[in-house]
Amino acid sequence: MSNRTVIRLAPANSAAQHVDRRLPRVDTAVTYGKLAVVDDPDGLAHAAADRLCAWALETSGPVRIALSGGSTPRRTYHELASPRLVGRFPWQRVHWFWGDERFVSPDDPESNYRMAREAMLARAPVPRKNIHPIPTVDISPIDAAARYEAELRRVYGGARLTRLQPLFDVCLLGLGDDGHIASLLPGEPVLNEHTHWVAAVAHGRPEARITLTYPAINASKHIAFLVSGATKRCILHEVLSGRSTVPAARLQPGGELLFIADRDAVGA
């Protein structure tokens, strides 16, 4: 995939409160996806929330969104449930899934589900049936992965992914300092999983994790990376170069691939 587009988004406190899809192109050497640049973390949260709202309103039918963990997405979730957007977002039609989860209790401080619940889901009119957390209680990691994959196949309506029917309308991703996405960690066998949509990852982190695999992530209409801070600058530039082999650079998306990054992350 090759696209030399950089979009500069307006500051969050400007008159342009919502994303303008007609923003001008800026010439730069980006060869992997598209890059949208905002001023700061608050601007990133506003821009990402606006994009999520716009994407969710693209269709009148059910919408499936896969969430990411981490402090940067937390700001976005909080913004989506803010007075500015909570009344515009189609909460009744959107179903929420997770890109990965630590194998901990749903109430554990390290739980990605708990973070999303506190930042957004408990603050907005979200039907309980629309929330699809990864199971982590009274089950083994391997069985949890199998159960979550079965749930994804159920809502997808089939056992085989096709480019004509995305699994997710939106898949949000963070970018690890080592280039990992979800729990697709460098050097782990899960990177070579091309059959299952969900897998258990037993090594590479202190606790086991459950993660979407490349086939599931790639089967998204929109994939959006949320990247903030100077500590991400080196890995972001490596991934955007199109020459990296880290997990984040190995996506083969069937839809849009967008990086929303602040100036500290971009170095601009």
C-alpha cells in the first residue's frame, strides 16, 4: 500500500471543530498509509473522536468498532462521551469490541475493558448488548480466544472473511515503542497466525493476553493509529517509511490506513 498523503488537522480549540475530509495535501515522504497531524494530545483526542463519529455515521446500519487500550485512546473515548459529541454519536447502533486484552479480571486496573468502560461506555447511552468484552473469568486463555473468535464469527455472519464485507467498520490501534500493535508482539508466533481471528499470547509480557490477529485487523474498513508523544517519534517514522518489519508495519489492510499523530510524535 502506497500513499504519500499528510493531512494537517485544525487545532481542537479552533472554529473547525469537526474533521474536514477536504483538507489539503502536504508533500512528504510517507509511504505506508496516511498521516494526519494535530498540535497536541488534546487535539488528537478531538480529531480521533470526530473521525469515529463521522465513520459511525457513514451507514444507517449496525457499526462494529474495535477498541485499543492505552492512555492516548483513553482521551479519545472520554472526548467521544463529552457533551460536544455524546448527542451526535449513534450509540444505539454501535457495537464495541476489543483489539486485545490482558488476561486479568474486568475490574483490574490493567484491564482494557475497564478503561473503556470508565472513560466512555459508562458515560454514554450504550446498550449493554452492544458491548462485547474479551472473556477473562473462569476460563483459560486458549478457550477465551476461541470463545471470542466464535463471537466475532457470529456477529460477522460467517466463518470466512471477505474484502467485500469488513469485520470492523473501525479498528483503533496504538503504536508500541517496539512496534507492536494490539498484542501482536515482536518475535512471537502469533505474528504468523493467518487462520484464526483471535489468539492467546502466553509470552512476551508479564501476563497472558488475548489479541486479534492480522486477518481480523486487516478486515477493517478503517484502521486508525493514535500516536502521541516524542517517545513514539522513532518508531512512527520507521513504520511510515514502508521499510520496517515490526508488527505495526506488517498490516495488509483491505480499507483505509490512517495515522493520527501529534506534533511531538511527528517531530514537526
